[in-house]
Amino acid sequence: MQEAAKDFAAGTVAGMSCKYVEYPLDTVKVRLQDSRSVYLSSTDCIARMLKEEGVLSFYRGVTAPMCGCMFETAIAFVVYGRCLAYLDERRKSRGDMIRLTDNLFAGGASGIATALVLTPIELVKCRLQVQETLAPAQRLHNGPLHCVLHTLRTEGIRGMFLGLTPCLLREIPGNAVWYGVYSTAKAYLPKESHSGQAPMYQVAMAGSLAGIAYWTAFFPADVVKTRIQVDTKKRQYTLPGAFRDVYREGGFAALYKGWGITVARAIPAHAALFVTYEFIRNNLDLYF
């Protein structure tokens, strides 16, 4: 129980640092993925947002995802840590060493938990991020709480979980790859002789690699999820239908629309996440 509490505390702060770093470029990514997007590229989107809406537009709708990312990251590390501890205990009883497959399995299990937390949070985030591109008469939401209440009133509880399937398709294998790449990269990095720990700059490198792998492997699922969640024409998208519409608009390239800005965001964001997590977790282990 104490170990889970440490994971939760470290994960909460790590999630906050990650979201603070990544959110401006996440706003750009969501606007590029929206079917009504009027932007030619990531740089065009950034330039026009700065000119027409100001710097604060990059953080529009940040409240809900900031709180959500703190909780989601905490849950992810708790589930991952407990699954890994269980598998590690079983292996020790048989005299085996922990393996990469354990990290993949524990990461996949954490993906189920995070998808359930993330789907309603990302729905609110995406709708707030794209509504500035709509005509004033089409802007429905005054903020995160208003968006939640309006969605519940017009679409019911199921409306809050639009995009759950593609989110699961992204999070389960994505988290498996994320933790797998991070743990593997970290294992091969040289440790400090006095502490037995990898220095923080190497943790940052491993975190960045994990973030790149996560978003590269399963980015199309994120594009489809965004399309389902921000659809204003109430087309009642199915997963295949949304995938088909995205593909029709630009083929394979459309499924990776916004990938460049997402990877650019992931490098510092995931570095910050893992550095924060490892720093806090190591200090909690030292004092508690």
C-alpha cells in the first residue's frame, strides 16, 4: 500500500509537469486534426493563433486536462507498479529475472485504466480547443464545466465517453510500448557509481525515446479519436466510419496529420514527466 501511495504522489506531480510543457503544442495538434481545419501546417497554425488569439489561446481549456493528466498519470504508475510487483514476485519465487514482457504486460494493463480516465477529459479538452475555429453562433461552451454539463444534457453519459474505443486502441498498446521502451533504454544507460541510479539527463533521454515511440506507433488512433470527439454534425461516427472519412481526406498522410508537432511536444514533455517521477519517487524511497 505504501509503494502504491508513493507511485500515486510521484505520478500526480509528474502529470502536472508533463501537461504544462506539452499543452500549447497539443492545442496545435488538435486544431490540425479537426476536419474543419483551415491551417496549412503546424507553423501556420502557431503563427495565426498568436496573431489572431494571443498567447493564452494555446492554454485554452487547460484546467480539465491538467487535473486529468495528474490523476491519469498517477493511476498509470500505480497500476503499472502494482502489476510489475506482482509479476516480479512470481518470477522471484521461480528464480527468474524480470523480463521485457513483464513491462509490456504491466504497461498494457495501465492503458486500460488510463483510457477510462482520459476519454471524458480529452473530449472536453478537444471540444474547447477547436471551438475557436467555429463561427460565434456555433461556439457552445463557456468553459470545462459548461462543456461537461452541456454534453451530459444533450448526449447523456455515453456522450462523455465518445472515442473510448480508439482511446483504448491507443492506450493499451501505447502504454505497453511506452513503458517497454523507457525501461529498456533506462536499463542500458550507465548508472552513477555512488547511487546506483541513472543520472537525470539519461532519464530524460529515455523518457523522450518512450514518448516518440508511443506517438509514432499509435498516432492514427489518436487522429480518429479526435475526429469522433469534435464532430459537430452529429454523424454518430463509428470507429470504421471515422477511420474511412479521415483516410478519404488525404490517404495515409491524413492518419498522421499533426504527428510532427506531437513528437516535438512529446520529447520535452515525456522527458519532464519521467524526470519528475523518478526524482520524487527516489526521494520518497529515501525518506519514507
